[in-house]
Amino acid sequence: MAKAPASEQLRLLDLQALDGKLTQLSRRAAATAKNAEIDALVEKLSAAESSLVALNTEIEDTERELKRAEADVETVQSRIERDQKRLDSGSGTPKDLTALQHELVSLNKRRSDLEDVELEVMERLETLRTRHTEHQQSNDQLRAELSGLERTRDDELAGIESERGAVSADRKELAGSFEPALLAVYEKTLAHRGIGAARLFHGKSEGSGMQLSAGDLSDIRKAAADDIVFCPDSGCILIRSEEWNS
């Protein structure tokens, strides 16, 4: 059975307290890093960005549609101007001039129809651009909110890391004050069990939170004060305080 002075075993509780603190800090860091609010906002922003991309595509398509409509109007307008110029010149037979008049009537009707189409496309494009502006503003607000949450998270993580650095320094200093053999037993127990040492108080292991059986307590009574004893449930080193058996 491994041995160490009872006073040295008692000091393991101070080391365990620091290790417990480091474990708590690691859990806090993990919980802080995994931020459900940030995750939800990232997902929301991603969907909003996808919608904005689709809206941009629709705007580009509508702009091309408007250019085609404008070109159609311009083409008909050019024909009207050409035919009107020929009609105004009076050159040609009466039959030709009459045909030009009829064509001008048709062309003006065609231009009116095309201008209606052009106006409809312009109105639709204006609506899309307004939606785009509103959507972009909403996305900017989401992005600003996300940045704020991420800054808060990063500040919290930085604070945790700073605290962990200080605790780790204290732990290193304290660990260096133990005899290597005792420290090795503690470190091995900590690595395998998740807890290195805990108090045995009034027959209860603070490592497992369980009351020890009469048989286990009997075995511990038989151990010398400098014997290292272990919790039968958690496997950690049991530190026997003066009240451990009362």
C-alpha cells in the first residue's frame, strides 16, 4: 500500500480544489462557446442572406426585362418617326400614303401597348428594389446583433482563459511542493477517475457522495495514518479528517 504523511495527504485537498476549479472553467468555456442564441442567429442570417441573393437575381432578371421593353419601345418609336417623316413629305402615291397612315395607327397602338409593358416592368422593378433595401437593412441589423453576441462571447471566453491561466499557475506551484511519489498517485487517480482526492467525513465519501459500508469503514480503520486509502465507489484518494469516523 502506498504511503504518505497524513499532513501531506491533507494538502491534496488544496490541489483537488484547484483541479476542480480548472474543470469548472473548462465546462464554462465549453458552455460559453456553444451559444444557442448565436447558433440560431447564424442560421437566421444564413437564410436571410440566401433570400437576399434570390432577390438580387430577380432584380437582375427584371432589369434585363426592362431593357428589352425599352428597346422594343425604341424600335417602334423609330419606325413611327420614319413613317411620319415619309408621310409628312407627301412623296408617294395616294395608295402608299394611305398605307402609311394605317401603319402609323398600328404602330402607335403597338407603342402604347409596349409602353404599358415597360411601365409595368418599371413598377415591378421599383418594388423589388424597395424590398431589397428593406431586406438589406434587416440583414445588417441581424449581422450587427450577431457581432455583438460574438463579442460578448469572446470577451467571456477571454476572461475564463485568463482565470484558467492564473489557476493553472497556482496549481503548478502547489503541485511542485509535493513528493513525486504522492503526486504521481494523485495524478494517476485524477486522470482515471476524474477526481484525485476527496474528504472522508463522518463515514461519507465526498468523492462519491455515498456513505461507506461498515466493511469498508472497518478496512479503513485498520489502515495506518500514513497509508493512502481509496474510495470504493469513486476510486479517488480518501483524505481522513479528524471527524472521518465519528
